[in-house]
Amino acid sequence: MEVKDSIDDIPVQDPPGEEFSAADLSWTKFGTTEHHIDDVALIPYARVDAFISGECLNAECPTRFHIERGRKREKGSLKEYKSDEYLQYRLYWCSFGPENYGEGGSILPSRRYRLNTRNRAARPQSMRGCTCHFAVKRLYARPSIALIVYHERRHINKSGFICHGPLDRDAIGPGAKKIPYICSEIQQQTMSLIYLGIPEENVLQTHIEGVQRYCGSNAKVNSLASQYVQKLGMIIKRSTHELDLDDQASIRMWVEKNRKSVFFYQDSTETDPFILGIQTEWQLQQMIRFGHQSLLASDSSFGISKLKYPLYTLLVFDSRQHALPVAWVITRTIAKQDVIKWMKALADRVRAVDSGFKIGGFIIDDPASEIDPFRDVFCCPVLFSLWRIRRSWHKNVVKKCSNIEVQQELFKRLGKIMDSVWSKVDYMDALEELFQDFVDQTTFMQYFKACWVPKIEMWLATIRSFPLAGQESCGAIEGYHVKLKLKIYDDLHLGALQRVDWLVHKLTTELHSGYWLDLYADESGSFPAVKEEYISSTSWHRALQIPDDAVVFDDKEHLFAKVVSQKDSSHTRIVWNPGSEFALCDCSWSMQGNLCKHIIKVNMMCRHRREYRPTLSYQSFEHVLLNLWRKPMDDSFSLDQSMAWVRQMQDKIQRLVEITTSGDIAKVTKNLPLKWICKRGRTFFGRPADSTLALPPTSKIDAQKSAARKKNRKRKRLSRIRGSS
């Protein structure tokens, strides 16, 4: 936009209506060597009050404006003057600032004293640090014209966040302090329901039921709770991810506003890559709850080609073995020095809450991942998951091969390449045989040679080096990935995919609220429909609902298995290559590249049949045990280490079998060894941990006791006087 250096080049505007605002004017950039460049507009001086009234009626930030500063000149006092010189000057400031008397606010040094004006905003905590202000100059050369200079049009504080009005998250309306007690659980529940699109009537009913548990039932509580839900819904509806037009600046503002939810942040520079680590307090609690002495997993493949920065998710497995996101890392770097930065920051945050936190193992899904950070930071064994390579091969086999019989055989042969890790067959021979037998499948072969042949050796070496995760964990990770894909890519504004602030907004609102509500519904039983959907959200749990007699095996050639549908017994699903992770089903869910319930159920039953090969995860586990058993007897250190590993695995497997097969969990827990823990004492801030509490001198104690006795005698005398009167 062109910058004007003379007021004479700017037209005078007179919008119709009794009142008008800045939105009704066309603004011009004006600046000189002596002044900064600001947005300006010319209006008749007689309509200044109409403009101020219109600005006070801003729907998003209703306010009032007070005169912060004013100056006057006498007519004829200047012999020489410029076009923008004033006859009268007034600086109008939003009544929610400039000082900040809110929580965590500081008084801005804009003036030495507080003006006792009458047109302050009608609210006790009105001073919120708002920086919105403009100046009105009655021009010296043209007294009938007023020059409006808008220095800051947005109602934001000096950190760049909206600080009052319906979009202010920290203060909800004039009656914010009168609203009944709302604990974090009720607030999070209400926000989750609103984010998930639940009708307002249902949200209000659930919210009032929660508030009544603390405040009882009365009309005033219900009315205030209704106002709270309406205003909270308005905030959520009008909130936006775009805090600034520049994405990088917008992320800085979000980080400044949400310090409690950020465990690591590194802005992109010439030497350092962009890294943003997000973990809410609820996610921190779940990581400690479900991650201690258990498995952590990673989904490191989301948005590599579509998003500006890929998303790396850390997952734990809850009581139903569902994958639960406990941390998100947005970055493109996988360098060891960068990974260890945010991973150490995350571990330090968890151990600051629970110093004894320790995980049992870490599941990775990318062979290019650096292993040292996991072992150095978490000091745990590393497992490898096949879900990424299986899903990618499955989707492309179905997409690029139209014949169902070719799909079945091709996917089976791809599985044999994975089997070559523990067999005597060279994987190069298996590849050559694959290329010759399927030479007519040009579309798939072009894709496979371009994308997978250059890195197949790396994948096979990783599979050979690490124990493999089972189907249950693979299905849970894939279930999270599919849900994440549906949530992120359902936005109509696909141009937002290249903005990090949009991704952060999606993760911390809709996705976070969905998982919070799922777990809350499962544990409290408050929302039966949500709980039922949550339980059946993974293929593993859907497979458990299929009875054994619904599966029929091919006893002759062992090529397939049939699964009878539970909804319609006349329909059956065919699973080819049963017993393998690379089995293929003809159901619609499997045809989309997913691990379906029919494959999982068939593979469960194949474990007990000798005619079927064991799964890759079982072969990997067997390979690890055999390597431990083959340690030389003269190497005492290696032998002791191997025996300790075997005994630890045996104990864990034995307890797991007891828990899963026992009908009464109390009988199992009685046999477990007791673990005594010491109760934490009260902490005293500002005092070293090993110091002793110093007592005051004896004379000071006597003086305090004497003062207390006098105070009690005075209270007794007052009570007698009131009683006698």
C-alpha cells in the first residue's frame, strides 16, 4: 500500500448513519520522517463522537474509550505549520488498558497515576492491559476536519493476545467471579463436548449436573452455569488458530500464551531447525499413569508430504490397550542432537513430577530413527513395529492391482521377503523372483522399485536387530493414525495444512478433547454411547467379539480362512495367507489398507495350530531368546545378563497369563509382593531440603503466647456484652 506524506492527498469521509466504526472507513497509510507510519482517516470534526460510539459497540470486543491525554493550541499561535498540525489533540485509549491489573499482569509505565474517569468499563478487573488506542486531531489548517490516527486497532495486550470481550479465554464476562465452583474436570468435560459438536442443550445439562455435585441444586446456580456454557461456547466458536498473518509469529504468540502445555520450543534459525513439543497437563498425567513400567510407542510418519512440518506422536497404551497420545512434536529434523534435546526435556518434565518414572520399552516405527536418544534418556530396550511397512504395501497393492487374486498372491510374496530375515533364503533372490513372477504388474512394480528397493535392506536389518511388537500394539498405533488422519484432513480450508498454528489448534482442541472424553467416559460411565464407541475403536477389541466357531479354516491346503459375519450369517469374509502379518481380507476396511478384525481373529487362532507358521513377532522373540541361550559359558558377565533377562521375561509372562486367565483378579493381587512407599512430606519453598527449621528465641515465643491470651480475653468480653444487650 502506498504511504502518503501529506494530509491534503487524503479524502474526507462521512459514512451514513447515526454511528459508524473503523470498519466503515477506508484507511490510508500516512507517515513522515518525523512520525511513524500509521493508519489514518479524515472525517468531519462534528462526527467524532459518532465514531467513538461506533467503536465502543464492537461485537467481538465491546468497550468504552477514555481520554488518556489531551492538548490544545490557540488559533493563530503558529506562524508556520504542516498539514497534520493540530488545533486540538486527544488520545483515546480502550478502558481495559493500558495498565494490566489482571492475573499475572503488571502496571504499564504509561502514566504516573491512575485516572479517576467515570467511563471505565463496568467490571472490577477492567484493567486488562489492552493496547487499542487512537488519536483524534482537529486540524489547525482546517478546524472543521478531524484526523483519526489509529495506532493499534486490535484489542490485544502487549503479548499479542485478546485480553477482554467474548474471545478472551481468561475472563468470561462481568460475572466471572460469581460463577459457582467449577473444577478442572468439569471445565475440560464441557470444553470437550463443545469442541466435539454436541448440541448446546446436552452440554448445558451435563455441565449443570457436574456443578450440582459441588454447589447443590438451586435456580441461581443453574442460571449462572447456563451463562458460563453459552459464553464458553461463544469463545470456542469465535476462536481462531491464526493469531498473526505470519505463521512463525503466530506460533510464537501461541507458545507465549500456552507455556504450561509446551515442554520444548526452538524457533527456526539459520543454524537451528524448528521444533515444537506440546504436552498438556492431562497428557502428562496419563504418561505417568500408563507409561510407568510399560511401553511407549511412536507414530513418526504423519503428514510427511502434506504438512509444513511432520507430526511425531508419543503414545502410551491405556487399560484397554488403546493408543493414547501423551506428547506431540512438530519438526522436520531427525538428527540425533535435535531429537535428544526435546526427548530430554520431556523426560525431565515427567521426572520432575514422578522421580521414579521409568518405562519398560520403546516401540519405534522408522528404521532411520536414532536409537541412542531412547536408550540414553529412557534407559530402556527398543522394539520395532511393522505397521508402517505393512500398511503402505497393503494400500498400494489394493490400489495398483485390480485383480483380487493377484492382490492375494502379491501380498503373500511380500510377506515372504520379511520371512527371509530368519530363514536361509537370501532376500535378493526373493526380490528377483518377485520381479519375474509379477512383471505384468507394471504400476505396482514401478512404485515398489522406486520407493522400497533402495531402503529394503535397511528395513530388514532393523527387523533383524530388534524384537518386533505384536499385532495388538500395531493395531492400536494404526488406529490412532487413522483417527488422526480423519481429524486433521477433514478441514475444508486445505490451504491451512501449510500453517503450523492451524495444526497446533487442531491437536490441542478437537483431538485432545476427543481422547479426554473417551477415557473419561470409559472410566466414569457418564456417556454410554461414547464409551461403547471407544471400546470398539480398535480392530483388536472388535476381533475379541468374534466367537471361535465363526472361523472356518481350509484344512487341505491352508491357503485361506473364512469368518462368518456376526450381523448377517449369510455373509462370510475370506482371509488369505492366514497366520501371517501380511494376511489379506476382502472386507471394505481391509481394502483401505487397514488391519481388520477378521485378520486379527484368524491370526489369534492360528497360534494354536501347528500347520501355520508363527507370526514375525513370535519368530523375533524366539530369535532373541536363542541368542541369549547361545552365550558362551565362559563369559560370566554375558551369561548373568542373559539369565536375568530371561527370568524377568518369564516372570512378566507368567503374571500376564495369570491375570488374563483368572476369573477373580483379587486372587492374583494377593500373591503379588507388597511395595512399601514413604509418604511425601510437605515441601517448604525457599528453604534447602537438608536444613532444619530454626525456632525463634524463648522470649519471642512467650510474647506471642501472651498476645494470643489477650486476644482471646477480648473476644470473650465482646461476646458477653453482645449477649447481655
